Amino acid sequence: MDATATATTLERISGHRSRFDAHFARYFDTLGERLDTPPMSRFTPRCLELLRDLSLRGGKRLRVVLLHEAARLVTTDEVPGLTEAALSIELLQTHGLVHDDIIDEAPLRRGGPSTHQAYRDEFPDHAPTALGLAVLAGDLAAFLSMQVLLEADVPAELRQSLLGVHLRTAAETVVGQIVDLERDTHARPDEEFLHTVTDFKSARYSLLAPLTMGLLAAGEDPAPHHERLHRYARLVGIGEQMRDDHRDLFGEDAGVGKSTGADIRSGRRTYAVTAVLARATGSEAALVEAALGDPHCTDATIARIRDIARRNGADRQLRDAMRSHARAAAAEAASWDEYWRPEAVAFFRTLPMWSMDRRG
């Protein structure tokens, strides 16, 4: 990738992220004053504290970046409503993380305890209370994500359009979570099944929704561009999910921010697991199948599966597929010059390969 383009991309991403993180912190700092809660409740402030901690604890903020850069496809002027749209989409992300970690029984998220784990630590002798509080924390984040848009200081028509995209995307994401669980009941889910899960569970809310909302806020009708935006979102989303699945098996805990091998211990038939099984011998496949869904699977067993993947070429196959999707996404973005500002389009051409090469 061109060094100048990479530096420009990194600078823009860093700027969007730092500005948004300051907005996000201010949002949580004042939330207690704006949210009507029972004054005698101890659990409610703790719930808000955990949501704040998870929300502000890292994260790539790719959705925020895409939102702002989508607006730049249309104009370089300041665009009202982008901050509220960014807050809404990141609160929806928080909701998803909390519930994902409940479903996966994941103890770690972004280098710290998951919300469910935090509650389990606080209520070690009352698992139903810990589970209930974690579920409700995720629900609260989802409802707050809608409230942010309803309070945005923008024309009512735009507010309604943004909320419409947000609600439709949230419903599709829940459907994605459902088919994600369905995927894990298949012994060998095919590639299209895996792609569809990724599309619904992550690409639509992490990529397509921010692109659509950014265009809407900038005054552009996104409807005529839906198919090309969706193609780009799907390609980038698949590449990103392959990268995440690869890092879960081959990464280091410190870089991943959660335990490596977590997908295997949770019984998740991800891109990485499916690639390993597709190339494994009978005894190797039996080892992987025995480990899948075993929460007590040892690090030594994970290491053996990692060795099998490398020896059989599954590691290389997955890395090649990641980069192939990134190149296809860049090519899709290159076709946008006739519709939008070429200088802004260049960012979307550069982003997929930068994303594959980044650390963290």
C-alpha cells in the first residue's frame, strides 16, 4: 500500500477516534443527570458504570470513522447529527458486546472483564442475579442508542430517517446473532452460510449502517447506492471477521483483548475452525471436534490445533482469503469516483488493506 495513503488514512482514523472518545466520555459523564433513575438504587449506577467502562475501554471505532468519512463523500462542511449518530451506533455496539459475551460465556472483552463476568464476580453465589443484570445492561445500552437519535438537534425528517436505519439494522443484527448460533449446530457450515452470518451479525451494523447514516446526514439519498454500499460492507465485513477468527486461534492474548482459543472452547464453527476441519485428517478432525465446546480445553490442546492448522495450510488459506476480500472491497470503492468526491473515495479504497495490515 502507498505509504502516503496509509499515513493519511491513519491520521484521519486517529482524529475521528480521539474526538469521538471525548464525546463518548462526556455522554456518560452527564447520563446520570439526564436519565431518570430511582435515587435509592445501588444497582442502577453500577450498571451505568459497567456500560461506561466497556464502551470507553478500547475499540477500533471503525463505525465512527465510516460515518464521518461517508459524509465527506458528499461535503467537507460540518454536518450536524454525526455526533449523535456515532453515539447511537457505538451504544448499539456496546449492547451487542454485552449480549455476545453472555451467549459465549466469555470472561474477557477488550482487555478486561466482560460485563457478565464483572457481575459474576460480584454475585458469586447467585448466578441468576448476575445473568439478569448483564442481560438488562445490554438492553439498556440498546434503548439508550435510540434515545440519542431522538434527541439529536436536526430536522425531524432526518431524525426519523436516521432512527429508521438504526432500528432496521438493530433488528437485522439480532437475526444475525440467531443464525450465528444456528451456524454452530452445523457440522460443516459452507462458505455462503458463514458469509451470511457475518453479513447480518456484523457487516450491516458495523459498515453498512454507518455509511448509510453518514450519507443521510450529509443530505444524500442513499437508496440509489444501497447495492454498492452493501457490496463494500459485506466484503470488508467478511475480511474483518476472518481476521478476528484468525487472531482468536493464532493471536496473543495481549493483542486480541480476549482469551485466544475462546471460539473453540465456546464451540463456535468460525472461518478459522471450519478451515482447519476442512483440511484435517481423521484423527486431527477428531481432536478438533473433541475440543469444540469444551470450556476446559487446555492451552496445550489449542496449541496442537494451531499446529495442525499451520501444517495443513489452513492458516495460509485464511490469510489469503482475508486479503482477497480486502482487495475486492478496494476495487468496489474504486468504482465510486463517478458518484462522490474522489478525494474522499480514496479513503475507502485504502481502508480495507490498511485494516488487514494493522496491529490491534
